Amino acid sequence: RVLMTNSEEPELSETIYRKWANKQSPQREEAVFGISRALSRQLKYREAIQALQNYDKQYPKGKHALRSLYLRGWYWFDLRENEKARPLLLEYAKKTDDTSVWGFYAQTFIRDGQWQNAIDAYENLKRNQNPIVRGKALYWQAYAEYQLNHPDNAQKRLNEIHQEFPRTWYDSLAYHREEDWFGKD
């Protein structure tokens, strides 16, 4: 039997999960993990993180261990607690090579104005040939280069976007930045 969080009644889901988590049953691990899902549906991210830490303590090699790592990183990211999110997102990204998580990890540096760290972190996405993923990396690297007062480097990265990924979202953003930064029409 699989337990599920009811997004319409997360408080009820939490109550049910807590009841099952206090019993020795085949559903116990699901319930201990499910508490965090129910809390997150209530936007109680700090409590959800505590619930995930409890899950990790009880089930260090549990079937949701990798998901717990991701969610702890994501909740801290969503709370804009970049210093707490960063190591969790990095660990998950290294284990899974998930491009979206590499992006979240790199974005924490943009948020904190750590421009060189952002450039370095986006290198992990640049190796991907997906035009959206690679375009995103080049765009944010250009943004960081501009913030570091390296307009020539920023322009080179924007030119790469234009050459490699014309008529994509990031190509449009690159043109917008060129207009904003360099006055180009």
C-alpha cells in the first residue's frame, strides 16, 4: 500500500502520516517521509526540512534518501537560504547529474552576487548540448561577467548564444541585455 499526500487537505495528510509513523508497520518508512511532503504542501518548509532530517536519521539508506537530499536543498533554495541550500544541491547534482539542480546550485551564486563562483558553477551546464540548458548557462555567465565589469567577456558569451542558439529564449534575452548594457538596437 502506498501512502499519498492529499494536496487539498495537507493537514489531514500530516495527521495520518504521523499516526502511521508511530506504528511499526510496512508503511512506516513511507509515513515518516510523507510527513515532510504534507508539511511542504502547507508551505512549512522549515518544518519539512526537520521532518526530512528525521527521515534521514531513521532511514539513512532508505528508499527516499536521495529524494530527501534533493528536497532539503530545494526547500532551503526556495527559502532563499543559499548557504544552506548550496551544499545539498551540489551533492545531489554530483550524484545525479540533474541539469536543473546544477542550475539551482549555480543560481544561488547569482542571488548572492558571487559572480566568479556563478561563472564557475554554470560551467557544469555549459557541457550540455540542450539549447535551453546551454543557453541558460551562457546567459548567466554573461550576466556575471558584466557584473564583474568585464563587458567584453559578457559580449563574447552573448555572441555564443546568438551563434549557437538563434531564435531561442536565451537568444532573445541576450539581445535584450545587449540593448540594455551596450545600447545596441
